[in-house]
Amino acid sequence: MAKNEPPPKSRYNLPEAVSSALRPIFERLADKKLLQRCLRGQTQNANEALHSVIWSLAPKDKNASLFAVEAAVGEAVMRFNLGTHNASSSILRELQVEQTAKGSQRANEKDSHRTLNAERKRGSSAAFQAAAKRRQRGKPHPDYSPGAF
């Protein structure tokens, strides 16, 4: 490049089809708005949260049958959408099994804990963003931004 010569061809180039398929994904992941949301570790999206529920029911490092994995996915989706108490009640009702008082209490505790954590994260995120806005108020916008194209 310094001698007006083209850079040497890399032997690790991706095939054009793969490169063209990955480019939109890379550009979306490098989007400034998305990167802003990743500040302070706020990177878990709904899919990742659902996956963590699935893996808690059917760990990746344990061998499981297709039926067990499908059951874990179904239960995880119900827990994720309805909450632990409603999901367990629905499953037990379908199996014609009575839910114990202790099981119901524990499911309610899990739902309350999940709700409190979500509210705490949302509150701290809002406070952090408000503080960042106050710090940025009055500062000139930089011409350079890391990762901006």
C-alpha cells in the first residue's frame, strides 16, 4: 500500500457467498444504536433469556432424548410466557395431578423474584441513562466515533 501496490491476497478469505450472507448481520451487530444498548452489560435479549430457561431444564452437557428436550422447550416457553406458577399449574392440571401448597408457594416465589429483578434492572438502567444524558448535555458531538463507518 505504501508503494502503491495492492495488499497481498489473504489465504483466509471467506467465499463470496458466505461473505455476502454475513455482511448484513455484521452491519446490524455493529449498528451504533445496538451497541448503545450493550452498555453496562445489558446484552441479554428475549431469546437468550428463553434459552437460559431451556438449558436450566435440559442442560447442554447432559445427554437427553428428543422427547425430554421437546418437553423442556415446551415447559420453558410456558414459564417464559405465563410465569412459573401458571405454567406449572397448567402442566399439572393437564396431567391430572394436584399441585401441592409448597409447590405453588415456590412457583409464586420464583415469579416474584423474577419480577423484582426485572424492575431493579429497569430502574438502574433508566437511572444510568439519565446520568449519561446529564453528563453529555452541553458537550460538543465528536467527529470521531469508534466503530462508526
